[in-house]
Amino acid sequence: MLVIQCPWCGERAETEFNYGGEADIVRPADTEQLSDREWGDYVFMRKNTFGVHREQWVHTHGCRRWFIAERDTRSYQFTHYETIGESGKEAS
Ligand SMILES: [Zn+2]
């Protein structure tokens, strides 16, 4: 069983969480000026990281808060957690 550490609730089973995709995707400021290709890149194109990946998670069956985690996609080991907009802490 994969254990995820919610920054507010502590360690919980993966089944309490939902994955929210790659972190740090910034919505373009002026979407009216984007080409179809640029809009498509923003909406659909994501990294396929082999290694440490920054991703969003939500504690759906707990505090229902979003946070950012860094996870190594090769081992599923979480290495870092942070609340959105704040600096993080290393996983224990
Ligand atoms: Zn929580």
C-alpha cells in the first residue's frame, strides 16, 4: 500500500487521495491571443518524467486540501511535500 503524507493530516493510505496531475502548470495570461497549437499545448501537453516529478494531490477523503508532492516515478517514493504557495519539507 502506498502511503502519502498530507501536510495537514499526516500519513494516510493512498486510497484517501486523488492525483491532480503535473504541478506548476501556469494558465496563459491572454488566452484570446493564443494559437490553437499554443492552447492545445497548455491544455494537453504534459511531461512524462522518468525520475522525480512535481505533482498535485488532494486529500479527498480527509481535509480536502490540495498540496504539491515530489515523487520519483521509478520507485513511487515521495521525496518532498509542500502546501501550495509555501515552501515544503522533505518526506520522512
Ligand atoms: Zn489532509
